[in-house]
Amino acid sequence: MRSRPPLRLAACAAALALAGPAQAGDFMDTTVTFVAGDDNVLAGAGETTPSSPRMDFRPRTGNSLFFENYNTRNTGEETRGSLVLYKEFSGFFPRVVPEAAMVLQWDANRNARDIEQYQATGNRKPYGGLRDDGSYLALHFDGADVPDPADPKSKPSRLSVVLFPADSDRLRLGYSWELTWGGRGSFLLANYVPGLMVGYKSKDFYAFGGAKTARTQRFTDSDTDPHKDESETIYGVLGGAGVHVLPQLLLEAGGGYFDKGTIPTERGSIEGTWLRQFGGSAQVTWHDGMEPKVPVDTKLLRNVGGELRARDWRPKTFGWLVSAEGTVTSQVLEATEGDKPNGNTRREQGVAGDINAALQSGRWTFSLDVVMRNLAFLVQDTPGVYPYATISDAVETTPELFAAVGVDYTFPEIRFVPGLSVGIQQPASYRTDDRSLYQGAVTYFRKSKNVLGETQIFPGTLPYGEEVAPLFAGKLYLREYLSDLMSVVLQGQLTYDNNQVVNDPNSGARKFESPLILGLNVLAQARF
């Protein structure tokens, strides 16, 4: 009889059932990466937007294509590690398991940026590349049910309480990382977002609920209001559940509500209006021979050994997985009429969804991602295309659409894994036929992330009368493993992007750049 795989838990609820022996910890989840290359060998510094300097020894945002690392906050070129001081305690009461962990993340690239910023402005001391990355206190109550002896992975049912004293960004809604929401970005101008979560997990079912708080500056339109410019508390609540209705069929859903802060200065009578967001996410997963996985960036970190496993070089048994996810969010912003905010408020809906598929057999692995994100969803944490304002009804918008497929083949005898990924993207955009609005041109938007794990939205405006063109990209990589957790990778990537526009320095007119972008680099990387 086929044993059922462990339930997939949304956000960090998946990690609540894990437990290990009492042990103090040290650095773990460590990645050390040396990068040498050029993200565009066909152009030099200042010739394109963004600029591409000559080849050097440092990570580059341009090395990460739009479809890569879809289920993680990382770009694959980070040098960082987490200092995890972990302890599972011996409880005084039967089936009660207390534990705690201090999780500090050190990032070499963040350290370099902090120093550069301090040298340039002198108004902020470097943080030394450190930040809290989900320190927690937890108390688990194990049920009296006996694990299934036929399933070595089965555990008793468990009720858990997890407290995040500094940062609860790992507690999110959504399932694929690039569609998750309700993290740190949902609390405007807030430096710390502590929180708590209560979760329950059994063999075929899980549920969780959580709350977060932060402090942010309170804006009002009255100089006599006692709340003006004071530090005020904002709140968020979220929850969800999932159930394996069949051994191969997992249904999940969750929802949340967040106070995001108040509309800031220079917004007339609506200055100080609360920005409130709510929404929900759901996912259906059908799988056989492959287990659903949560993004690693939503898991609690425990230094108990075995967290980072070496690659298994044995031929893979046949297995497949297909999941479909959908998210709808709604938030209050200042209404935009024509090309200007009109001093009223209204709700704006963000919509996103994806289909993810994976297949493995022998030495082959295949993947497929199809993603849709409308413009309001992409800019919900800004919030808005024009900050704190909705997208005008006079503007015609199109969502971001992209599809990508990947394949790799393993040569276990020589520890060599070549692979190829290709994708096509139609960027999100807005346009109007009225030349008095936004100069009558099409503006497109792209979401990307850098090696600091930060997401960014980049707009670009095309000359009047031009339409947004689809973008094509592909990457070939050759990965040679030197040991279980250390490898060298040669990568070549080619992008055809006919949306790149610059101002002609002679005439001032806008012109298209060359659409071809060729990047070549080599990575040496260790993970431990």
C-alpha cells in the first residue's frame, strides 16, 4: 500500500512538525559564490540601460533571467550564511517540546552596499551585513496518536505555537515564492515586523493562523491632530489550511488582512487615510512519485544536521507533479482619474496565478512554469504604479505573462549535469490613445530581484505608437560537481528584448537599443 507523503504546509507552517535533538548551532544554510563574467558582452558601460560594465568578479542582476529561481528569493549568486543558535529543550510535561533559535543572516553583498551607502551619504552606519532572518521561540504539543509503522516519515499530530520576536517575513500567504504576499513588504516604512503563529498538523491535514504587528509613521492632514507624525502600530492577520483528500491530491487555501499604514504627505484631504489590504490564495496539487515542496525561504531554520543534503546520484524513480495556484488581493489607494489622483479613495484588485509542473525519470528532470501577474499585483507593495494611487481607468493595462521550460541530464559517473532553460515573457504594461496622458506612450514593467533578496519593479516607456514586444531568453549551463556540495558552473545566456529604449545623446529622440543581450559567466559555489 502506497504511503502518503508529508503534507505541504503554506508558508513556514510546513516546518513546524520538524524536531531534532538538543544541540547548539553555528553557521548553516551557507552559500559561498565566486562569479566571473559579463551580463552583456555585446555592450559596454553606459551603452545600455541598465549599464553593463566590462567583465569583472562580482554578481550582477542581469545574470538572472526572468524565469529563474522562481520558487526562492535568491538569484543563485549570493555569498551569505545564517548563524543559527538552536536548542530543543527537555520539557517538564509529557509530549510538550519547547525549542528556540536565534537566526542571524550575514550577507557579503549587503555589507558592501551598506559601506558604499555610508561613504556616499554619511548618514547611516553600516550594519555589517547582518539582519535577523526569523529568530523564534516555539512550543509544540504532540498528540497521543501513534505514527504509522509502515511510513518511516510519519509523525504524531502536533499543535504548535511559534513566536517571532523580530522578523516574521517567513510567515506568508501564497505557495510559489514569487506569488507569496503578506511578508515584510506589506508593512510600509516599518523596520521590524514581529509576529506569532499557531499551527496544527496531522497526517492528512494542516491548519495555521497568525498575527503580525509593526510600527510606522502616522500621517494626517491636520496640523492639530495629536496623532500627526507619531509612531503608530499597524496589524496583520492571516491563516490557512490544507488537506490531502486523496493520496495524490492536495487542496490548500489561505487568506489575510493587513493594515499597511497611512497615505503620506502632500495628498490633500485623504492624507492619513488608512491603506488596508485583504485577499486570499488557493492551490491544487496533483502528484505521484514526487512530494510537494514549500519554498525554503518560508521554513524555520534548525541546526540539527541533515538540513542541506548532498545530491543523490542514483537514477530517479518515475514521478510527476502538477500544481495550479491563484491569488486575489484588494487594497485601498487614492483614486486616479485621467492622469491625476482625484482626492478620493477606491479599492484596486491584484490578480496572479501560475501552473507549475515537474517530471523526473532516470537521469532526466523536466520543469514547466506558466505565470500570470496583473500590474496591480506587481506593484501592490509600492503601493501603486504612482505611489499610493490606483491605476487610472483611462489607461489600458495588460498583465505580465511568461512561460518557461527546463531540462537537465545527469552523468553520475563523472558528476556532471548539463541543462537548458528557455522562456518567453510578455511584460505587464499600460497604455492610452490620448496623447495628453502619459505622453500617449506604452509603459511596461518588469519585476526582478537582486543578490540581496530584494524585489524591484523597473518601468520603461516606449516611443509613441510602439507596442510592447515579447521577450525571449534562454540559458545553457554546464555544472561539474567537485564534491557533494561544491561545484563549478559555466553559463551562457541569450536574450532577445526589443523593448530597450534610450535617449539619443545627439538629437534627444528616443531610440531602440540592440535587442540582443549575450551573457557569459563562470561560478564556483559551495553550499554547506
